Amino acid sequence: MTDQQKLYRVFRLIQLLSQPPYRTVAQLDKLLEVNPRTVYRYINLLEGLGYNIDKKDGGRYYLFLEFKEDQQLINPDK
């Protein structure tokens, strides 16, 4: 897999997590065409970058995005 494909999948994961409905890892791995371990790695990567990913009952994940004028997309301090 190329770096470009990985980057595309991470951006696709952000898109999937930030719009309803909440999704399970099993749903996300099918949509991204990766294995569950890769989904968890991508989620950990996003959390490491400062994204707050919420996990609901039933193992469903959601990412609430709220952008403010002075807010950065990626936290360079992490």
C-alpha cells in the first residue's frame, strides 16, 4: 500500500467518523477495505494528533468536529 493510499484512508476515516451514524470497527474496516487492526491504528493516530474520538455503547465510534477560526486541524505539539 502506498503512502497516498494510507493518507486517503485516514481522511476517509475522518469523513466517516464525523457524520452520522456512529460506526463500529467492523463497519469501518469494510468501508475502508482494511482489517480491524488497521482501523484501530488509524483511530490511535488521529487521537495522537489531537482528535477527540468518542466511543459509544456497542463499540460505535464518532468524531465531533467543530472548527473555530483560531483552531488548527492538527496539533503540532503532540
